[in-house]
Amino acid sequence: MGRLSVSLCGIELDNPVIPASGTFGYGWEFASLYDINCLGSFSFKGTTREPRFGNPTPRIAEANAGMLNAVGLQNPGVDAVIAEELPKLKPVFHKPVIANVSGFSTEEYAEVCQKLDREAQVGWLEVNISCPNVHGGGMSFGTDPSAAAEVVRAVKAVTTKPVIVKLSPNVTDIAAIAKACEQAGADALSLINTVMAMRIDLNTRRPVLANVTGGLSGPAVFPLALRMVWQVSRSVQIPVIGLGGISSAEDVIEMMLAGATAVQVGAANLTDPFACKKIIDDLPKVMDRLGIEKLQDITGGAHG
């Protein structure tokens, strides 16, 4: 393994940097900007059984040190992803990809995961039980340990590839949700998804977002994400992928010291499409400065 390499559920990554779902499309869109094979992997856009237009506009709002989104899982549906998006990705990305899956019932999660599990390009399935922007779906499963475990068991019963469960920060005890997912058979966890938030337009005196609330992401949530990664990684034995406000090589190392095996970069891709490439390029220099020989050795290094 190389200096930046890490292992995620038995699959080696050249580095731990993974663009987060919803911020990198289906990957091929970024391939005209740079060689995306420099990435460890990436998590493609949240995919559901049926096509979804998403929430009404406006569905993006600015905030200090971050942004709010209420996109609402806009995607073409799993069959179109398999027939159209993955073939466009294959010529430009030669590594396993993370398939992000959302749903409105246990059965939908299982059906979509089963279809994507058959695809050779898919290395992992990331089950999103934490989307705060969809009424009646996503986060309703991620706020209750028994409901989360039910989804995990249903997905594991029909798949063969590693299952990553994406957790919500909008809970009282995220470690309890994490442990329930681990006991149900999850192979890894990713956290955090966005934090429920809102903005009000002072001129209209109405919420800025048509959905009223949205998910806050960006540097503002990094300390919160770091705390939750610390808590969860100390509570489970399976790998943790840390995300939430990461925008620099230093942030990657801090998240790994908190307990992350790999990281996902989200909002930074929306402000700078080269963000992940820059982070990967910077990592060796920052490692030299901090006296780190191999990244895989620092996971949980702050735990003492």
C-alpha cells in the first residue's frame, strides 16, 4: 500500500478522499475538468427506485461558513442510472464507485440496492437513512435504531457487496443508531449528513427555501461532524467514513485522528470543482509537516 492508501471494507483506496453524494453528480461530469482517477473513490448522486424531480425552488440558500440545500433527491431513478449514467462513467473512472441509495420504504431500499449490487462498477452500497429534505423518507429511518436496523437487514439480505450506512446528525444519540446498524450487519458507517436549518428573507419576511428547512453543510458543521465521528468510532468496530465541512488536507487528517478510516468532501466541491484534487495534492506536504509517514496509521490516533 502507498503512503496515502487506506483500506475500506477490504477494498484498497489510493487515498482516503471521496467526493460526497449529491456534490459530484454521477462522476463523468467532472471528468472533463481533471482525471478523476486521482480520487480514492466517489459516492454518486442519491438514487431512488423512481425518477424524482426534487423539491420546488428556491432550494439553495447561502449561510455564513456554509450553505443550505433542500434539493430533495432529484435523480433519474435506478434503472436510468444503470442504463445511462454508469456506462458514461466507465470510460473515465476505472475504480470501484460508491452507489448512494435513498428510499421511502424498507422494500424500496432493498430493491434499489439489489439492482446496483449486480453492477461491476459498484464497490460499495451507501444506504442513506439520513436525508432531512424529503417528507416521509430518508431521515425517518435514521432517527430510530430499530427502523435503521430493519433497513440494514433488508439490504444485507439481497446484496453481496459492503453496505455503508449514512447517518443523520439530527438525533439525540447518534452512537445508539450506529450500534444498531452494526448489529444488523452494516459493514461501515458514513457521517454526518446535513444538519436541519433555515434562513428567513428580511424583505419578504418568509423562509428563503420553498421547503422552509434545508440541510446545512460546509465548514460551519465541521466541529459537529468531528465530535460525532469521534463518538461513533469509539462505539463500533466497523469502519467510519467522516464527512461534514471538510475543505483542506488538514481537515482530512483531523477527521482521521478522530476515528475516520476515509473521508468524504461535500460542499467544497460546489464552491471549487477542483477541491478534492487540491486536497489530495496537498496531503503529502501536510503529512511531512506533521511527521506522518502513512495515513492508514493515524485513524483514531487522538483517542489516546
